[in-house]
Amino acid sequence: MNALPQWTELAEKRGLDPLGMQNSGVALYQSLVPGISNVTLRMRYYGFYCWLSDAYARHEGSTDFEDWKRWVRRAEALYALVSSVQGGETGVGGIDWANNRLLRGEAEIDFIEAASTDPNVNRYLRQSMGVFGGAYYSQMVETGLFIEGDHGIPKATAARGITAAGAFRDAIGPQVEALLIAKIRSARVTREELSFLGSIAPSRIQEDSPEREIYEQVLFPVGDSVTVSGQSRHSTLLLLLRAADALGSRPDPDDIRWFLFHSADLDLPEALERQRLRWEAYQSHDLFQLAAAGLLGWAIALVSEVEGGLELGEIGAEVEFRLRSSDSVIADRTWKEFRGDLHADDDDYQNWSDTLSARRHPAEDKVWEALRLIAALHGRIHRRSELAAEIAQNFPLDGHARSIRTELAWFDNQEGRPVAELVSDYLVRRIVRRHSWVAMQKFRRQKDYTFLFEARDGRIAHRSDYLPVATTPRLAPAVQFLADIHLVGPDGPTIRGHELLGLNP
């Protein structure tokens, strides 16, 4: 199985980030992999959209935005049909629609209606501007491939974008290009024509081709004009190649996260070590928000046990009682002592994380794992001045945002209190009340009702359970991009991948 989402349609996700902590981590990982997102799933779309823009200027030229939208939507629907006929193509927008449409056995497929924006018909994708507008455009602006042109119509940039368009054009050849343009215009295509168009599919980037080289230059920019974000993307992708080399495989996103978290002793060049440290700071924060969410899950479980719920004071008292009942020795020690007695190794962090995110464990059974994870992170940052400095640089203390830095600052000020008393206070003040505040902000600003519990007559009543989840820092698409341009294979980096690392295969 691959870890990539399959493009069917975008949908608004509600009720995530119940403590408002995930956003802090998202802001950091966005700067670690700029130009790739969790919904940009195949590298070749970058060249395809550059070609699509250039072909529109060459063969259509209308300044009416609706004409451009129609052009994009028909092209995407056709791309999905071609990919479906090829088989085995992942990460393609509208692929479910295309698979179902081909099951009809039509001699000629008319996709005019499916590519329209009419909400009353079976469309390949709901989003008005398709996959391009919903996912790729912003990232292609980031990589210097697209800008907003006259009349608000996006266009490929004069330098890099047009170069990518030309590389895609040369790769598919004049006959395929001519047919592709004709089929976008007519929005009708036969199965034979779909097969003939097979060279445009996402997996058909040729290993020894100018097209592949252009994509590599986009992902790994070099030279004096490289932006800060471009250098960050370059460094992260080199770290992914390092992980693939160390693991001897195409790395799984979770493997990469732990590789970068546990590898402070790697002999990395200075620039890569700085980037690895930023990833460690991200992972530390994500582990903390996972632990905090585990405490939220326990609070919800506690109020669900009592019909009508519990008052805040009753929640705190129950938390303190149960912690002392389950382990009175630790519960009565100070937080500083608890933290100092923990000697977590690499496997402990991963085991605690796995337990917290697993459905098979009741919320109450995860509490000590959550507390040990928080304490271990607290100790790790105290011992590692460079990690503490990186966290301080990326997570501010002011404002409404919550992060590992704001929370551990609170623990620093309370570390002389007994564990049971401190955790009871923390859970009520900074977990239960925090969720109420976050959910209220979403309700007021977005009209999303995301409360996991409700206040009724001064009591907190259960509404919905919550399972802690880690954030998804763009690693699966990034690895797929490396595979698409033949830098990573099943056994790790390819020959060209090793060349980029300066290693011998």
C-alpha cells in the first residue's frame, strides 16, 4: 500500500485540531517543504499545467476567465480518462469518475457534461477550478512555474514555466499534442484515442529526458538566485534521499519522521543538519500535541461516564483521584522529579506515539503514556540547547497560538507541584477550557460546530469522542515526486539519487 491519498474530490474537513495546536506544526512543515503540499500528488502535473497554459495562449487566447476554466476542467477530465485506461496511476484528480465512466463501454466518451460546473450532473470533480485551482496553482507559484496573468488568468512564467511546458511538449511529441488539444476542445474521445494519449500519464516521465531534468531543477534549485523557500525544499528532499539510503528502501513517511527525529548523531553537512534540526523541532511539537489530545480524549471519556456530565471542579478532582489510584508513587512526586527520572530511548517515543493514536486502547489506558511523552519531551528540550533554540525560533510565546513552547513554559513554572495535582490543573485549565475556546472561535468565524463536549447547566456533557492524530507533513507526496523523476526506487536512491547525495551507489 502507498500512503498517498487518491484524488476523488476535495472536501472540507471539520472538527480537526480541537486544541488549536496542530496549526503551529502545520505552519512549520509548510516552510520545510514549500512547493509541495499534501494534495499535490504527482510531479508531472506541474509540467502538464505549464503546457496547458502555454497551449491555451497559443491555440485559444481568450481573455474570458470562464473559457480558461472550461479549458482546465476538460483537460483534467481527459487526463483522468487517459490515466484510467493506462491503469495503476495514483494521485490523479477525478480517477474514480473516470474508472466508473469507462465501465459503461461507450465507443465514444462525451465528457462535456462531466467537465462542466453544473452541480446537478455527475462531474469529474466538484471544485470550480478543478485540481489545478484546488491544489496545484499555489504550489506552482511557489516554485516559480506560474504567475497570475492579465485578466486574472494564471499563466506559466516566461522562464521556468515555459521551459517546463516545452519539455512536456517535446516528451509527448507533436502527434499526441495535436490530438490532446483536439480532444480538450471537443470533450469527446474514443478508447483508441485514450490509448494513443497514454504518453501523457503521470508515470510516463522518461528517465533520460530533458523533462525529467526540468523537474529535478524545480525540486532542487541551485545558484545565487535560489530563494530561502527553494533552499528549504532542496534540503528537505536531500534528507529524504538520505533516509532512503539509510533504510535501503523507498521510505514510508513515518519512517522518515522517526529517522529525522532520532538522527541527531548523523554526520550531515551543516546545512542539512540545520534542516534536520527543524524537522526534529516539528516532530517534537507534533508529539506534544498528540499527547495533549490524548488528555483531551480522557477528559471526554470521564464526562461520558456520568449522565449529565461533570462540573470543571469535579473533572479536576476525578483526574487527581484516578492518577493517585493508578500509581500513587509517581502521582505524589513532583513534575521535576518525574521528568528527571525518565530515561527515554528512541523506541519509547515511538511506542508512546503509537499507543496514543491507536483505537484499540481506551482513553484512560493512554494517560500515563501521554504524561511520559510530555515529560520526556520536556527533558529532551532541557538537555538540548540547540533544539530549545530551534523551538523558540519557530514557535512564538505571544498571541493566541498554542505550541510545545507555550505548554512547556507552563510546566516550567509548575514543576515543583505533585504530578497528580499539576496534571489535574493542566487538564482543566489548558485542555478542557482550551477546547471550549477553540470550538467557539470556529463556530463564530466559520460556522463550524466542532464541540466535543457541551456546557449544560454549568456541567460539561459528552458529545463526541476524539482520537489523537498526528499531522501529515507532505512527506508522502514528496517521496512520490522523487520516485516520479527516478531518484528513489524500491531499494532506496537510484544512481541519479546517489549522485545528488554525492555518494557511490
